[in-house]
Amino acid sequence: MIMRTGDPSEAAQIGSRAMAGLDRVRSHRLADHLRDLWTTTADHKRLDEVAELRDRIESLVATH
């Protein structure tokens, strides 16, 4: 995963593009994966792109 081994900003941009168009998460499995991603991003949460991705993840899984 790029977040762990490469450029966290690039990884956050890829993640944000992948979630574009989602208004909510209906799958428990997807919600679990997004929560794992949210946890993985913790070390880089001060980067703007990562903070935005974390906010997006929170809003998507909040209703699940």
C-alpha cells in the first residue's frame, strides 16, 4: 500500500478519487476496509490530503 511504503499524499489522492461519487457506504465489508484505511492514515493525518481523506472516510462510514 502506498500509504505505508510510498508517498502518503499521493495515496490520499488516489483514495479520494476512488471514493468519488459515493454518498454513503452500504456494504459492511467496505465500511470495515475504510475503517482500516482510516487507521492506517493516522501517522500522516497532518498532511492536508490525508486529513481530507480521513474526513471523507468518517462521513461515509458514519451512517453505517
